[in-house]
Amino acid sequence: MNGVAKGAIVGGALLAMLGGAGFGVYALVGDAGDTGDDKQGTTAAGGARKAVKGSGPVGEKEAAETAKAFLAAWAAGDARAAADLTNNAQEAQVAVADYKAKANVSKAVITAGAPTGTTVPFTVAAEVSFEGAAKPLAYESRLTVVRGLTSGLPLVDWQPAIIHPQLQKGEKLRAGRPPSPPVQAVDRNGKELTAEQYPSLRPVLDALRTSYGEKAGGSAGAEVWIEPAAQDAPRRSLLTLVEGKPGRIETVLDADVQAAAEKAVGRFAEASVVAVQPSTGNILAIANHRKDGFNAAMLGGRAPGSTMKIVTAAMLIDRGLVAADKVAECPATVTWDGRTFKNLNDLKLDGEPFATSFAQSCNTAFIKQIKPVADNAALPKEAREVFGIGEQWKTGVPSFDGEVPEASGAAAAAEYIGQGQIRMNPLNIASITATARTGVFRQPVVVKASLDGRTLARAARPMKPAVAAQLVRMMKLTATGGTGRGAMASVAGSDKGAKTGSAEVDGAGSPDSWFTGFSGDVAAAAMVEGGGHGADAAGPIVAAVLNS
């Protein structure tokens, strides 16, 4: 078969190109196979692609021609030809072949857009079929063309997201009957929770389905889903082909608080928030607003900045080194193990009690206590034994329970103010605030332990009542007269407390914004990557959630 004929019909598939200027529509119809004998792919006009070796950056013309050939080969179902036009032929060939064989795509129209430099956008209007049922699957994606390191040829920089924009490294697009039946998740008042109404809950709902679908008594239908790279990660449903019978799962989430959380994070890019009920440990809301769809609210791990001072203050008060009403030094700078630490805006307090240093987020007041503490394990021990950090939480869905590693020298001093190697997420900080509020660690949960009989994490010891009382007092001062005053001004009532935080990140232009607070029997914490100071971005998010 010559190049022109093969470009028109490949393995029974119709390949058509419409429109001008070389970019248009590539259509797969019918029963395409992998002919596998054209390593150069095909052009949009149907002729063999004649790539030319080069050096230096890929030009826009080269990118356009390579993209056309790749999309044409993909549309033709020619997995090998498409793969040979990428810089990762092995992964690309499997993904393109699986598009029809395992994702059950029976038809697809791929429409390429005009290139921007070396990036070419395109849309896919596909049809997925399974056991007589067929549904449309439409989406947008893009590809980038790079220079082959050894071949010198222009090649598509292979990424799974080319096949579908939600695919990440190691993930696969699949269709059929999923292993777990669908679930109908409801909040604590019986209101249904759907990913369409509460987009942030999509990974949570997927995880609930994976863990409890069979236990809830549902039956599987047929779907298109994303198979995760990790075995213990939940599958992500994209499209329902045949309706299954969902099993009912009762969560402890609150639909009203969730709605407020979704709206609040939507104001800021890369934002996450969690709300917890201190008296029970019940998680009331989980929300993220991120480009990558990652559940950073529960799975993230970043330095929490000065919100960590809640734990440090508890440790210092517990050891009798400071007290809320006892004068504490707050110089403009302090040096420990050769590193100088300073306060924001050169803050310096003279003759003020420790509560003021806490409320004004004085770094040096905390770091000056590292010498009298004289125990590098003191802070990690307090975090674990009193606040339950790192105690293998079983929330009902995947979560990270925080990490406060033992450090020494300047690194230990940095941990006193929430920097260094400490890793937290909004769930952890909301729990820390809830523990400070009540004096007792109650492991956060999305579904009650009685649902599956799992054992919840417990802290080794409760917080001393005197310590808890002073923490609450200092957090209230922060909310009414400290760094949290502006954000918390909109929160009704006087029974409210807060702690701000900003965490420096290597290579970032702005610090991460952290904020945590409580009002009545609700504690919340938020983080905005690169959001600046705590009260600037994370503060308004927490305030909005507390007001709900």
C-alpha cells in the first residue's frame, strides 16, 4: 500500500482532514487496527511524513507538521506510527492502542487548533461504546513538540494528558464495569453530596466509592474511568455508560459548610481549606481550588509557618518556660547555631507578656526558648503525644497526618516557627486548632468509625487544662487584637480565636499563606500556595467558612 492510500484508509478506519492551512479534523470511524509498518506516520494530506533532523529549538512550522502527523496517526488507530512521533515511544504506543482496546472508544473526531510556538491545542469528540450502550466523551487537550535528544527530530513530548487532560503519570484511561459499585454519599443531615454540586469532593467521593462501594450494597454499571498509578489510590470516574445501583454512605460532612468552603477557595488560586468540629473530630468541609485537582487539603505536606506556634506554645507552657501573662523577650532578631532569625517588619516588643508575642506572631520570642528547652525531641513529642500528629489517622479516605521530624541546630529553631522540615496540610492544622480548643485530640473523620469498625488514632496524653486555657486565651487575643484581627472581624460573636502563618518556600516569589481559627464548635484552617501573609489570602477563606 502506498503512502497516499494508507493516509486515506488505515486498517478499516476512515481518516479525513477538513479545513484550510493544514489544520483541521482527524476522524476515526469503525474498526481501526495497528498496521505498524510506517514509522514516519502520516501527514494530514495523507502522504508520508518526512521529518528532517535539526538542532536548536523546534520551530513553529516543525511543531505544526509533527502535531499533524501524530494526530493523524492517533485518529487512524496506528499506535506504532503515533508512538514513533514521540520522545517516549513505549508509553505512547500502549496509550494510543489502549484508547480503542481498553477505553472502548469506537469513534473520535480530533480537531487541531492553531499552534502557539511549539504547543498545539486540540479538541476530541469521542464516542465510547460498551455492551450496546454508547455515550459521547468530549474534552480539550494540547501537545508540545520538542527536539529529540539523540535523533535531532521534532517529536511530541509525550505526556499521558495528551490522551486525556486528567491523566497523570502512570495513569490509564479505561472503560467497562468498574470493580467498585457507585455510591450515594450524603451529609450528616441526609443531603446528597455530588461532585457536580461540590467539585472539591470529587476525590473524596471517589475514595469513598473505592473503600465502601461493596459494603454499601450497590451494584456496578458501566463507566469510563481513570485507573490510578498507585494501587491504593481511588479510581476517578469520568462518564457513566450504564447506570449502576448506588449504595448509600453517610458522611459527617455538612453541605452548607461545604458550599461555603467551595465558594471561599474559589477566590484564590491554589487554595485549600478544611473545617472540623472540635467536640467530635467530624470533618465538616474539604475544599480545594487547584489546577492539578490534587486534594491538598488532606494529602498536602508543606511547612505551615506560624500556625505551628500553637503546638510550640503548648510545649513551652507545659514545660513551665512561658505563660500567657508572663513577660517574654521579643527582640527584633535572634541568632541560633549561626543562623539569624527576625520578625516581620522588624517587630520588637519590650516588657510584653508572651500572649502578646503569640498574638503578634513574634518569631524571636519562640526561638529564644530553644536553649532552655534543651531537647530536640520536645517539639516532635508534643506534636505526636498531645496533638496526634503522625499517628496514622484513619479518616475513611486517604489523608496525610502531618510530620514533625526531630531536628538539631538552626533546623530545630526553624521548626519552632513552622519552617524547616515540618510538613502539614489544612486538615492537620484544623485538627491542631480543634485540639487546642478542647484540650483533647479527636482524630478527624469523614465517615464514622462504626461504618467499618476501624480503630481511630489516639493521643498518648491529653493536654493539661491550664495549657488549653492559655492557648484559647492567646488565640482569642490574636483574633481580636493581633495579626488575625482583620480577617476575623467579620466572624460573628466573641467566642473566636485565630493564628496566622506565612511559610517561606525556596525559589518562590511569595510565601505560602496559612490561617487557622475557631468560632464556637467549628475549627478551620486554610492554605494558599504563594498567597503571601496569613491574613491576606488564607484568612478570608477561614472567616467565610466559620461564618457558615
